[in-house]
Amino acid sequence: MAGILKVDGELIVNEHGSPVILRGAGLGGWMNMENFITGYPGMESQHRAAILAALGKEKYDFFFDKLLENFFTEADAKFVASKGLNCLRIPFNYRHFEDDMNPRVLKEKGFKHLDRVIDLCAKEKIYTILDMHTVPGGQNPDWHADNRTNYAAFWDYKDHQDRTIWLWEQIAARYKDNAWVAGYNPINEPCDPEHWRLPAFYARLEPAIRKIDPHHILWLDGNTFAMEWKFFEEPLPNCVYALHDYTMFGFPKGQIYTGAQHQKNALELQLLQKAEIMYKFKTPIWNGEFGPVYANPALEPNASEINAARYDVLGAQLDLYDKYKIHWNIWLYKDIGVQGMIHTNPESKYMKTIAGWLKRKRDLQLDAWGRYPSADVEAVINPLCEYIDRTCPTSKDQYPPNWPTERQVTRIVNQIYMSGCVQDEFAALFKGMSFEELEECARSFHFDECLQREGLNAQLEAHAGVDEIKKDLVRPTNVRQDLGVYSYGLEQGD
């Protein structure tokens, strides 16, 4: 269909057959809320239930509608475009469109803000990729899949999978003629411990969507948080395979990035390992998520030095994406000051309301993303993990691979159980607020009230435009051989 992007070998092309490279951001925390992005503990469904109990139905509906309205407006679309970006990945929770107790009944009101943002982006010539970040049953065990159990039930219950296909059929029917929708990202960061069930699900999903919408691209995440490709044997038509490329150089527990050659080698090694399936399939490469978290000057006296290093590692990654002409969407567009291109003002109504609570979250290590050290938590958790490792020798071999026991334990204890215990504490911060006060809190997320992270935005703007894309894309001559070279450089500490 004229105007809709499609895959042509290793390229994405427009209706004229001209190559298009998509580069933009992810609208996390909006229609799929995340705890570190807006400040609440635990999972979105818990958060919403607690706020509902604290405010009552009328104020609950009002507050969340205003939050969705203010989080992305015309001013945001214009800002994204002003940085030279041409793509917005839009994560959403399936619960906006279907209820677990009323399955396969479409909730039309769920499209109110999704339609609005797609249209706002189209006016600025920004493509959108629709990303089901939370699916029925939970596709991974983490907070960003709104999973309250640590168990990804999606993989063990066919009905969860069938409901997901059904919902994508409804979405495809709505947007099948929209040329500014760049396609559908059916599952974010799936985690199937058996691996084979993910490509099997894609093989069922693809023809179901094609019957309704034969034209739009499918953007398919790899397994284990978009990093593994076991049992992927053949590429599906008009599909792009997606990796996520976070680096520990961008996080508090990682090494400081200095630009040393062995660190650059590590970045390239990591990227090429994840992208190897794309070279095998000869398809385009999309990096759906990447990006450092940033130090808070109010908490860390050397925040400027830390953040300068984080901007440098981001620039080094973007250099690689330029080299290989990789499509990308950085994580994250907007938040409360952890990772976003823009963030809420600490002096805003919302931030003043939750300021004391954020300290409690840090002290209890309730967030997995960008968590700060906590002597009290570590004094309890570390001996427990040592005991588990000593008495259960296979504890370090559990899925996901390469996760230390400490990460498994803190996810279950701090990020799920303890976070669930304090939901009402957070909700109580808003109890008794008037409609006007709730609107002021929601307004705190409006573009006009937010601050810009200049160092991050400067890097993105410098890499948003790319040179003319030619048919002979830069690709490793031999991925396995090149990986060996980079590995050698790492081992030698070049």
C-alpha cells in the first residue's frame, strides 16, 4: 500500500523504494507505566488499584486521564522532531484494551490517547511503532511487564497467547491504512525459559496479522530481554528483528567509561553478538532500547563527572549505530529524572508530593532500574545470597542466564514482595487531593513544566541525521571472525 514502510532485504524503504532509517525514542511510562519512570513502587496494576482505593473512581479516572493527556502533547511531538528524530516507539499495557475478567471484549476508550499521539506525531512527520509492552499472563518476570508474580505465565497457557493474537488483530484492523504507523512490535523483551516457544508464537502471530494487515512491518524482539535467538531458523516476511543494547558502562554498578580501546571493543562485541541473527537473515537491524541512567546532582556530589562519562558512552554507541546504519529508539523520552530526554522539575507539584517517598524507595531498593546502594538492604540480602549459593549450587544457573543470585533474590523480595507491601503508603500521598490538585500533579509532566537533559539531547541530535543510505550497507565481512578480533582486543586490554 502506498506510503507504508516495508522491508526490502537489509533496508527499510518507503513507497518510492527509497531507504529510510528510523531513529527516535521510546515513550515509556505512559500507556505502560513503570515504577522508576513515575515514582510509584512495584507494578502498574498494583499502583492503579491503590490509587483507586485512595481517590475513588471519579478522581482516579480524572487523574490518570489527565496524566496521559499531559505526558505527551503537541509540544512533545514538536520537540522530538526538532532533534531530528523521526520515530516514536509507543509502549502500551494490554489492560487499556481488554480486561482479564472480560476477555476478548475490546475497550474502545483505550484508543483515545493512542490515536491522539499517533496523529500528533504524524503531523510532525514522525513514524510510530506500536509496542505491546505488557501482554496477558506476562511475557517476562519483571515490573515492565506488569508482572506481580515473577512467573511469565504467557508461555505456559495458550489462551494468553490466543488473547494476544486477538488483540493484535483488533489493533491491526484499526491502523492498517495508517502510513505513519511504522508497524507493530508484538511483545517487548520476551523471556521464554525454553526458547523455542517464542519463534513458534511469532510463526502463529504473523499470518494472523497478515490476514488483516498485509502491509505493515512486524518488529520482533529476541528472547531473554531481546538478546537471544535460539531456535530462530528462518526470517518471516516483512519483519525486522529487534535487539536491545544496554551497556553496564551506563549504570551505577558498571565501570566508568573512559573511551579506552578495550571498552570500545566491548561495546562493539556486545552489539555484534546480538545482531548476528540479523546478518544471518540479511534483514534490517533495529535497536529498540538502549541508553544510560544518569546520576542525580542532589544525591551524588560527582554527578557531573559521572554523567559526562555516560554521555560519552552513549556517543560511542551511537557511533556504532551510524557505522552499521542501525535503526534505533533510545530508552527513554520522559521521566522523573533517571533516564529521560526530558524530566519533571523537582519543584513541581508532583515531585514535591513524592520527594520523601523517593528516598524510602532508594533505601529499600524497591526499583531494579538505576538502584542506589543501601547498606541496610545489603546487610540482609548478601548473607542470604551467600547461604543460597552455598546450599543450592545451581542457584547461579537459573534462567535468565548469567544472573547472580542477588539479582534473583532482590527481584522477588524487594521489587515484588516489599513493593507490594507499601502500595498504600504511596497512594496515601494523593488521598484527599482536590480535582485541581490532581490536575496540577498531572500537569507536572507537561512539556512546558519539564526540564531538558541537554547532554543527552545533544548526542541524539548529532546522530539523528545520517548520510545517504546506500545499498551496500556497512556490515562485518565475517561476523564470527570479527567477534574473535574484538574478543582478542578485550582479552588483551587494548
